[in-house]
Amino acid sequence: MKHMFSIFLYLPMIFLVVSCSSDDGNSSEEGNKNEVQGTIRLSGEETPQLGESLKVGNIEVANATLSGTDKSVILLSENITVVDNEFVYSDDRNGFVIVAADFSAGGSPDVDKTVSMTIVRNGEEFRHACTSPYLSFFTDCGEGFAVDFEGKKVTFENTTVINTEDEAILTLDGTVTWE
């Protein structure tokens, strides 16, 4: 089970590092079909490096090719889009990828919800993760984290994620909606 969540943790990092590409004008960019709105407020000791908010600009819903499950929502910064199931970056030195997954309706016998995220600031990566319920790795996301596929909403309310390198806790607050 720990291996499965390691995959979620490292997917955004792998895509940020390996798939860094720029739009050369020759691609048939489909653009994001979902309208997305929302800002996630950050608090914790890493905010001097990460900033105090993440404005979500793009979203992928139930894209199992990118996240490994159709029970996920991928929240992206404005400078990251998805074209032909690949991340496309207009700025690979700054941005974020957040994979929010909800298995409460099936998909995992041990975990109901998980967040895996990579934030890149000035070329430096900060990787964070959480699981609910807590399973002796990462940290517990908390009761205020919810993915509502029918209501087209992801809620972070005092959602805690842990930096996988130095174990610093970051708290997420905000609601992201899509059409």
C-alpha cells in the first residue's frame, strides 16, 4: 500500500522534472475544457519560500493516464496545461501540480483520501503529501479535505501536508470549483 502512495507522491515531481517542455507553436493544444476557479491559502514555516497562496489556473478531472486513478483531480498553476495527456509548461521554474484523490467510493481498501503536491519556486522543488486516515507515513490530511466530483469542488480546510524531505508541515485552506 505504501508503494501505491509513493507513486502519487512522485507523479507530480516526475512530470515537473521529466516532462518539462515548452509550447513551440506546432502542437494542437486542446486547452483545458474545464473552467476552474479557486485559490489555496498556505500557512506554515515554508511560506517564506512558497508564498501564501496558490491560484489554480487549470484542472484535469479523472485523468488516470496522468495520476494513475480516475478518482483524482489534478490542480495546476496557470502556467501548466495538459495537451495530449502531457504537462506543458510556459515556465518550468515556477508552478505547482496538486493531485487530490478520493477513494472513499472505492479504489483503495486502506486510504480514503490523499494529496500529493509539488510546488516549484525559482527552480527549487518542494514535495508534500498526506493520507487519510493516517497510515504511519506522510501525515493525516485532516477532516476538512474533500473531493466532491458531483458538486465539482475540492475543499481544503485546515488540510495538513508534510514536506517529504524535511517533514515541515504546510496547511492548505480554500475551495476550488470547476464547470
